[in-house]
Amino acid sequence: MDRSFVWAHGRIVPPEKRALWASFRPYAFEVYPRELFDPKNYSPAEAAELRALAEQEERYNDLDYENSFRAFLYDGEDRRGLEERLVRINFLGRAVTVHRIIRDALLRIDNALTSESRTDAELKRFIDSLAPIGAYNWRRVRGGRSLSYHSWGLALDLQRQQRETKAVYWQWEKDRNSNWIFIPLEDRWQPPEKVIQAFEYEGFIWGGKWLFFDTMHFEYRPELHEINRLLAAREGDSRIVSPRNDAAIHHIVPQVVDVQNFWRAWF
Ligand SMILES: [Zn+2]
């Protein structure tokens, strides 16, 4: 199946919708940070930038992505078509429903973490404490109009059964704390480092590294790891050598014009 898409001011749309770009939400190609970005290091300028980004996010909440590109990538024109691509697997002892393209990656993660947990008591406790894992769920993102990655069967939420006392998800914090962006790292809940690394190794990203943190959330974004790899390969690129730039607040617009082939290498 061959289809064309065009890049229009940050939107990826079929050619016939090029003129309508402003009615869709732009894609953000952020540099996925290697390390957690620590709010206590924000300079006043960065803090202002972060607040502006938060407002922008709120504005874009009224827009949805033009979804035909993702529908093409994930081989499901609509909810029904996508649901035909789903598989049910056992992951860390819980049944999860996910897109079949991530099945093998998840089984490898399961395998790695399960064997690691035989000698790592903290990891074992974490796995044992997990609540049912939310994965496929056709839904809009909370408070917004765009489809969540859960809708594509490409995201998983790992939460413990117990109620967390630390911050988990920015949307929950936002309602009670206008300074949620600056909640210190030690006050944010996070899964064990080995869990995060196992997911990253297989092409997932962890929502805890987002400015709009969602520390229970993992989603399959191999293209972001690929962007990091490309940037790292370009020695001396100031966007990666500065620790400040190694952060989610720095959005880059890919110079890759052939976006479709760029992704296709991965799916
Ligand atoms: Zn999630």
C-alpha cells in the first residue's frame, strides 16, 4: 500500500488537506532526554519558556492530529480496523491488549525483567505490586481532543495497586498545584530504573521524562530514539552536546523531508 503525506507547518497530512493545516494539532518531535530533567536547575528564562509551553499545550488541546498518517503507520483506518491488529498477551503476570507490532518487544521486556527480578528484590516487589496494566483503550487524551497512544494499542500504564503519595501525572497535579511543572523529582513517583531502561531499550519512551510528566506511562516511539541516534551521529551538534538541550523542551523540526520512509524503517 502506497500513500503520500505532506509536511505542512508541523502537521503531517494527505496532500488534499494541505491547505487545512491550521485546523490540526502539530506533531512535536522533541529530543527524548537521556537523563531526567531536574526542575531545580531551571533558569528563570527556562521557567518562563516552560510556562509558555504549558499554555501552548492547553491551546492545542482543542485540536486533534490529522490521523491518517498514524492510521497508515499502524494499519488501522479507524477504530474497528485498528482493533483487528490487537493481540492479548501476558506481560509481567498481567493480561494486556496491545498492537501486534509491539508484541515481541513486550515479550522481550517481560523476559528481561522477570529474570532480573530473581536477583533484584526491589524489582520483584514492584512487579508483584502492579495493578492491572492499562494498555489498549480507544480514548482522547485527558482534557484534550487528540487520540491517546493508548488508542493505537502502543502505550501501557504501569501503576502499583497502592495509592501513590507522590506525583504521578501532571493533569492530576495541575488541578491542585499551579506550580506542577516545578514539582521536585524526589516528589514524583517513578518505577524502578531497570524497568525504564528495559522499555527504552526496546524503542519505548517513558512519560516521566516529559515536561508534562506521566510517570506511569510508556509508549512505543522508536522514531524518537532514532532522532537521538541521528543527532548523536552528527558530532558537535549543539542540540545534543549541551545538557540544557538534551531536554524535552527543545523541539526540533526534522529536516527529513521523506517522513514516510523515515518511519517505515521502523514499522
Ligand atoms: Zn498512559
